[in-house]
Amino acid sequence: MIALISFVFLNSIIFALDDRYHTYDEVHQQLLEWNDEFGSQPNSIPQYPGSGIIYELIEIGYSNQFNLPFWAVKLSYNADISEDEPRILILGQCHAEEILGVEISMEIIDWFLHPLEHISIFSTTLRPILQNTEIWVIPTHNPEGLSVVHGTHIGENIYQDITFRKNMTDINMDNVFSFQDGVGNDSDGVDLNRNYEFNWMFGDSEFMLDPGYGDYFAHFDYYRGPEPFSETETQAIRDLAIEQNFTLSIAYHSSRSGRVAEMVIYSWDWEDAKKSPDFPVIDELGQEIAALIPKEVEEGYYFCTPGKSRKGNAHDWFYTETGCIQYLIEVGTENMQPDEALIEDTIDRNMDAAFHLMNRAFYNPYSNANAYQVTGIVTDSETGQPIKAEIEIQEMDGGMLKPRITDDFGRYRRLLTNGTYSLIASAKGYEKQEFDVIPSAGAVTNQDIVLNPLDNYSVDFSINSDHYFENTLVIIEDNHSIDSLLFYEDQFNITLPENIYSFKVISEGFFPELLDINLASDTLISLSMDTYTEVFNDSFENLLNWEIESGNWSNDFFGNLLSQESLFYTESSNSFIFTNEEIQNSMEADFVLEINWRYELEWDYDSLYVSIISNDDTSNTYWTGHKWNFNNDIVKIPSFNGQPFYIGLGLMSDESVNYRGVQINQIRILMKDEFLEGDINLDLSVDIFDILLIVNIILGLEVSESQILASDLNNDNLINVNDIIMLIEIIFE
């Protein structure tokens, strides 16, 4: 099938697009010319008095297949200096054929560089924005796709498809650029707007057929790539976004089917039930942006909507990973490559919206954008130096959001809307601070924060063992981070700030120790590294050890236990599976459950849990969120007063939004051998009355045979060494 649909144009005639469109080479040439004119001299534009260098051209990445470079332009009063200013990102083109965005982004640069040509907005818009922000413009980050749309030479061959969407990555591995002229059926290329990590798994696999929209079909066009960020183009955007900490962004697209034409899309309202945590802010600004873009033909303005799909889109990744609110603007109609007159008209109709977004980032009093923003610098109370701190707005927080961290200046910025908000500032080694914030529409609210350092305390570890061990891994977790430290001595020290910590002390071949410590003073931890006995092990070649109480649990070809037979668990799931034989616990020894797994659940709503079940009690441990790389978790098993126990696994979900659930590679239960030191034979049994006689003689006690017979010891009058502890308890009652 792939051979049939692969189609190569050899020495074909180039289809000429309107000369108004910039080719890849023309984009590069224009950026270089501007750099020569504005990129080296301070105050190069008299209309920006007191400015430094206002233009910086930065090469930020290369295309995946042919290593074509692409660039960002940074515009600011001091573009060659990193300043304490909000940053805005404009992405002109992601999808190859959607070339109107290239022209809009190039025009944005041009307007700032030639303010006299736009004198009506110079003093109220262009100059205030340039003085108070950094504008980053990337005309294209798909140079390969842009080249295909305009026509590109590879060797002696010419390749062109004005409907091409993707980059040129060789997917079918035939060492030829395989494509078919017209919409869809291109065997090569990755859709860059399906290649971001967040919700990547919902995107299309390679050669997936498009269900279509009316008579429109775009087979293979939405391929997500072999893994998140597989493409160097999206890697470059990812790295820039994390480094620059943008506040707001626009990504320009166009809709060839017309289904989502003239639309502003933002994060998110999944299944009309689950909105993004910052939705009131995102929705309000999105509505304002859409209301500033008149439609091309009919009356009215662009339609505004939260995204409904979860398919590895850039704007959702930007928001969850970095806090940047990005708007995907579908410019134009299905006539997405019009002639010059309509190109200019489309550009002009989109400029006010772009400037409105920029004004919102810093609050321009000359604009109609409301302030509704809290900002400030977080510093150390003793040194006055800026701190990398987490800033949480409680009313706008969610488990899918990465922590919002201050930048290198200690600065945080959070866009808000009308209301009262609880702001929490925290950093490792500092006291938490909480504030109530009531933002204003007419001025940015400034809330500088000074954090007080916590006292540091020493945790001294002393490891004792009758056995040789090579090293000790200590995993330290608190509410800020997880750290792993490796030690090669039996005595070592860790200095930590006051806080509540969980410690896992692990050495190969030894029983893992789990400790929870409220660290408020110097602390000595003395541990014995004991061997263990493995009392349960299942690698899930089958499910003979398990009883399915509810749900569709299954095992796969690779020996993994799956929470469901299909790719995603169902909504309103309540699945539970448990061991069909109990684990004996007569010694009241220490037990842990070690589980190798990966899981993916809807944050904050769906959960996975491990149950340890005895006759009288149950202990549950819960997980949520995403951890889709196989890893080991260790759960401490309660003593249950020596009662035997079962292991249960459960998954609960609410009525909307589902993910891949859990895959479990192995479960082990380990019993600590601390009662088994020396040469004691576990199978050795002795008469309990002989032991009773010896104890009575030595201690002068009067424990009767009837007391022993009434106990829970073996009815055959034989006692295994595992029951000695119970016998001692009876004797001393």
C-alpha cells in the first residue's frame, strides 16, 4: 500500500504561489537584512529614544531530515540583554501549507522596525510594547515543509505540493521523500503540532486513515511521530519555551477544510466537563482576541472556543509545562493561500488582536486591555538575593500543571481576572508564605515576597549488618523534590532543612527500609541491613494468582498486568483484582511490597491504589497523574498483629476523560530476615511443653499447659520457630 501511494515528482513544473508569500530563502534573507540594519547599533530608530539594540536574530534549531536552520527574532528596547520583562512568543508557521501565518509574523516584525509607517499606533502601541516587553517572533519552525509548499530541489529532482502539511522526516525508511500531490496520503513527514509530549498518545499513528469531514479526507496527515519530541523542530521550540518562560503566545494556523477556519482556540474544555485550571483568565482573553479579528467575508468576528481534543498540541503543552498561555489562531478561510490583496487584508485584520495580547502581558494604559495581574520578586530575607520559588494560585491549580517557578530575576507573573485569590510562595529550605490578592483592572498588582530560611539539621545514618554490602542508595522525598544519593560507607551524613521527609534506604540484596521523619532537630538513624525472604513474586505470565472482582484486567504478550483489555480504561471505572491466596504473617515480621509498573491517570480525578487486606483491617495507598516509564515503588505492609493478608489492586475513574491506566511488570513481597539470624532452621519444630518447662524453671513462672492449649499456637503441640515470639508474649501476659 505504501508503495502505491508514494509519489515522486521528477523534474516537474513548479506551481507558482503569489509572490507576496515568503519562501524559506526569502525569510532568511529578509531576517539577515533587518539584522544588518537594526541588529548592531543602539538607538537605530529615532522614534524609540533611549533604546539600545532593538533587534536580535537568533538561530534556534534545525529541521529533522535535512538540517535546515530556522530563527527567532527578539524585539525589545535592549534586545541583546536579558531583562526583567514579560516575554511574548509569536509562532508564524507550524504546518507547511499554512503560510498566511508566515506573512503575519513577518509583518509584526516589520511594523516594530518601521514605526513611522504606522504613526497612528506608534506612541500608544508600538513604543510602549517595545519598552516594556520582549517580543519573540519565529516566522517558521517547519523550514522543510515550507520548502515543499514553494517547491524544493533535492539532487536533480523538484518536489512541490502546495497542500503538504508535515516536515520531511523519512517515515517509511526508503531514503526517498515519499509524498502524493494533493491533500493527504503523504507517506513521509510528522505533524509537528501532534509531536508535543502532553497528551501525545492520543495523536494518530503512522499511516492512520482520516475519518474525514464531508468529502474532505487527509489520510496520514496527522501522524504524531514515533515518540514525543521526536522531531528536532519541536525540540527547539520546547527548549526555547522552557528557557525563556514566556507569558503569552500566539501560534498561527489555517484550516484547509474550513471546519475550524477563522477561529481562536485555547486550553481547554475536555468533553464539555473538564476545564483548564486557569480557564477564567484564558477564556476571557481569548474572547477579547477573537472579537478584534473581523471575518473575511461574512459579518462578525472570529469564533472563540476552548480546545476539545487531546492530541499533543503545542498550546496545551505550553500551558501545562511552562505556564505560558498560547492561543492557536486559525487565520483565513479554506481559501488558505489567497492572492496578494487578500493576504494584505488578512494581515491587517489580525494585527489588532496580536497587539492586544502583547498589551495584556504588561498592561498598557493606552490600550483596552485590563491589567488583572499579580507580579513580584521573591527574595531571601537574609541575603536579599532572588529565589527560585514556586508560586501557586490555589484557585487556579491542577495536578497536570508543572510548578510555576520564578525566573532568574526571582520574578513571577500570573494573569488573573476579577476576584480574590490565594497566593502561596514556597521554596525548598524556606518558610511558606501565603497572601490574599485582589487584582485591579487599572494597574498591575505588585506583591514582592520575602522568604525566611529554615534551620538546617544533620541526619546521621549508621548502617549495621552482618553481611557485606557494596553501597546504599538513599531516596529523599519532601513536598518540593525527590533526591537520590548514593553512599559507599556504613556511616554517612545528610544535611537538610526543617521539613517532613520520606526516606527509602536501599541496597542490592537487602530489605529496603522506609522511614517518615518530621525533621526538627539533628537526628541519628541507626539501621541494620538485613537480608530478606521473597514470599511472593508474580511476573504475570498468567493470572492464576489473582481473582478479578471487577473490571477487565488482562495480561499482555510481554507479561504485564493491564488494568483493561483496550488501550484506555473506561469512564466511571471501578476495577479491582486481588490475590487468591493469603500471605502468611505469623512472625509479625516486616514486609514490603515492591511493584514495577507504569501508570497514566487523569490528574486529581482518577486514581490507582494498592490495598493490603487482613481479616480486620485494610491499608490503601493511592497514586494519580502520569508516570509512563516503568519504575519501582515500594509500599510498607502493616503488621496487622500477625494476621495473614491479601494484596489488591484497584483503579477508580470518574465519568469523563480517561487515559491508559496501569501496566504492571512484576510484584514482589519481601519479608525481612531480622528474626532469622544465625543458623536457625525454619523447618525445625520442637515440643511446646519442653520450652514451657524450661521457661518456668528459669524464670520461676507458673504458666500452665492449659494456657498454651487455649492459645493460637499449633494444635499438634509442636511449635515452629516462627511461633516463638507469640509464645513469649503469652508467657509474659
